[in-house]
Amino acid sequence: MRVASTDNPLSVVVLISGSGTNLQAIIDYIREQELPIEIRAVISNNPDAYGLKRATEAGIPIEVVNHRDYQSREYFDQALRAVIDQYKPELIVLAGFMRILTDDFVRHYQGRMINIHPSLLPRYQGLNTHQRVLEAGDEQHGVSVHFVTPELDGGPVIIQASIPVRKDDTPQSLAERIHEQEYIIYPLVIQWFAEGRLQLRDDTVLFNGKPITDSQRQFRV
Ligand code: GAR
């Protein structure tokens, strides 16, 4: 794994579908910490995604690959891949990108594509995680960052942050507290990647060259 430097920063492409608050947190963290990470493009499947405005304001090139313009998932993924690869990213960051990707696409980027998902994976893969946590009466909720593999929300977990579920919580209040954790852990994982500390070997996450331990995976402030 190479270690990014100011002369040779880590090249990143971020994929979004919506408001892009995670994207904003990543942009801000890279700037504040002066990290050798270059977001070369922000790509959205949704032309109206507010995150595109955030990218433009930050001086980052934007691209739209609208899934509605393609007859099938395969065609959409081929077009998306062609746009991503123009930027030669070393890391692809899915930040609220709400499309299911084909196996071919995922395999092409395996080990260099990460996702953030609002649950303590492997629990609650898929949508509406906050509502499902409340319905199940769980006492803990959380968020996971994981390498992307063909299984939806099923790739090896890099880090998780937990929050307690309160009696008066709503999906909205949970989403807000989960977001606060997301803005901390996602930029951190990208920093680790730039530092050459993270790798995927088969189905195992290596942290500093060794299989990541359960305690390393649990984020604590
Ligand atoms: C985030 O909460 C992220 O965890 C979730 O979408 C939100 C995007 O917010 N991702 C998923 O549900 C992926 N399965 P943002 O656009 O404000 O960053």
C-alpha cells in the first residue's frame, strides 16, 4: 500500500445521491487537517442532488450519470464506471449513494471502494434502518463503514460507532445522532486509507498490515 503525500495525494471519487452532508464533512476534514487527499470528482445519479452544489462550491468537478437514462442496471453501471475511471481514483467513496451496484462493477473496484451504512452491520442491511431499529426495540443503534463487496451492505466492516436508543427517539432524531457519528468516522477511514493503513485481503480488513480486531473496529471518542 502506498502512503499518500502532498506531492502525490490519494485520488478519490465520491458518489452521492442526495444532500451530501457526509461529502461536506469529508471536504472540511481534508481541508482542516491539510491531508494529502484530492477529491477529483463528485458523481451523482440524481441531477438534483444538493451535494452537487456543495462540490461545486468547494471547487470540485461534478458529473451526473442519471440512472433514468439507462435501460438496465448493467448499462448504467458501465456508464458510471467509464466516468469514474476517467479520474483514475485510488479510492471510491460511496456517501449516501442509493443505487444497488452490479457484481461486475463492485468487483472492478473491490478493495478500493467503501460505503457508509446507518446500522450496526450485519444488522439492518438495506433501507429504513432507523425505523427498523425502533420497531425491534433495540437499545443500541449505530453506523458502519465497510469495504464494498457484491453482497449489498455485506462487505467487511472497517469501523462502527454506536449510539444508545432513547425512549423518545424517532427515526428523525436517530438519523441526526447517527449523522454526527458519520461525520467523524468516515473522514477518519479515508485518512487511514491515504496513510496506507487499510487494505482488503480476500474478506479480511487489514489495519496496519494485520487483520483488524473487534476492538479496533469499535470507534470510541
Ligand atoms: C447517510 O446517513 C448514509 O449513512 C446513508 O445515507 C445518508 C446520506 O446522507 N447511506 C445509506 O443508507 C446507504 N445504504 P448525506 O447525503 O447527507 O451524506
